[in-house]
Amino acid sequence: MAAPEISWNRLDVMKFYAGGAGLFSGITVLLYPISVVKTRMQVATKDTAERTASSVVKGLLKKDGIRGLYKGFATVITGTIPARMVFLTFLETIKEASFKMVKPFELSETSQAAIANGIAGMTSSIVSQAVYTPIDVISQKLMVQGYSGHAQYSGGLDVARKLIRSEGFRGLYRGFTLSVMTYSPSSAVWWATYGSSQRFLWRFLEDDVKSEEATPSMPKIILVQAGGGVIAGATASCITTPLDTIKTRLQVVGHGKKISIKQVVKELISEDGWKGVYRGFCPRLFSTSAWGTSMVLAYEYLSKNSCSLIRYCLCS
């Protein structure tokens, strides 16, 4: 017996947002260093001494201490919390509509979950990119400053000023199309896989749950959510890491420089062969799995404590 779906209109939305800002800030603090390492690995050239995850971490700690693992953090924490709230708001409202849309087709519960979650994840990602892309561009430039020949900045505002001066406001949206092409499929795959894998895991545990003659225990719910998050993260990372690597290189290129997707792909292949487009895969796999799982567990906690009528558990 799986836990019931969250009903968005039953939530105390203001309480949900207030609690979400705190929880997602905490998650960002814990997982942010992984993003810094991944980004540096993706922009490294064949002449860069620090190309592996361990060497990147050692280099950052040696030069800047723990602070080096949080380059660009202030910019990210300022921008991504609102972006995630926009994402989750659209996710839930669109997911409810998507479930209603696929219901007449009389598909299996697993297929309905995959389709509805996939549609909601992709659409929500497209909308949130309007907020997230400038933060992504600025933070990534801060993450790689001083690394492999990249420029130094005094902070996020300095990056923004220089981008606007050299390229206008469109400079803040460098790689926007590719960001949509990266994050939208990644979000669709993540949420579709998460929704369907949870149904599979619940069926696997069905006999055990029935024997309890009650709703699933909280540890069991968390176990299923975490398992679904890991499966979803691995699937999304395998499919979309090449696009993420190309996007990152496009976004951190120097002010005023022109570089095409074709040139980026050629450079990556010439340096490392086809495995070059999967540079930073391990940190991204861990980050995608950990971020997604942490997000839905936080969402479950917030939903349960913000629901104005009854307790709801997250089972997307």
C-alpha cells in the first residue's frame, strides 16, 4: 500500500515556502562542493594538472581552504532557492493536471506515474530556467575563476557587470537554449523514473506492507523515496551528462568570445575521446541523486507539516 499523493491545494503554501527556504539552504550547504568539483572537471583542458575529482579537491583546499569548495555559493543561495520554489509550484500543479489527462487511457499505475511525472518535470524545468540560467552562468564563472586560465572576479555582481558590459543582458542567458535542452530532459527523466520506480518498489514491498494491515511506516516510506531517488539520479545522469558538460563549457567561456556547440564537442573528443563528453560524470551522478533525494524528502517533510487537513506523504 503506497502513501497517497500530495494534494497541492491542501497545503499551507506560505508555511511550505518559509520552511522550504531553510531546508533547501541547508541541503545546498551540504552538497554545493560537489557542484564546484563537477564544474571544474568539465572545463579542464588536456593541459590542466587537476583533472580528477580528488586532485580538484586537493587543489582547492591547498589554495583557499574550505572556502575554495564554496566559490560562488552566495550567488547560488540567493538565486536557486526562489528558482526551486518556482519549480516545485509548477511541478505539483502540472502533475495533478497530467494525472487527470492520462487517467482515461487506463494505463498501468506505473505508466501513469511515469508519464504524469515526466510531463510535470519537463514543463517545470523549462519555466524555472528563466530564473535559474543567469544564476547558473554567474555561479559557474565564480566556481572556475583562476582555474585552467579562467578570469578572476570580486563576486557575483562583478561577473554580471562584465557580462552585461560585453554582451548585454543576453550574456546572462548564455547557453539558455542548451540549458533547457539539458535540464528539461534531465528533469523529465528524473521525475518519470522516480515516479515509476517508487511504484515498482512499493509492489516489491506489497506483501510486507499488507502483513502490517496499516499504512506504511515512515522508515519504509523514506527507504522507498531514497531508493527511487538514487535510481532516478543514475538514469538522468547517464542520459544528460554530455549535454551538461557542453553547456558548462559554453557558459564559462571568456567575455566576448564566440564558441559553438560543434567546437566544444570537437575539443572534448580531441582531448579525451568520446568519454570526454562524460567528464564530471561521477560527481554529477552523486549530486543528481543526492539533490533529488534530499529535495523530495524535504518536500515530504514540508508537505506533512504544512498540510492544513490531513497528513500526506510524498509518493510522486
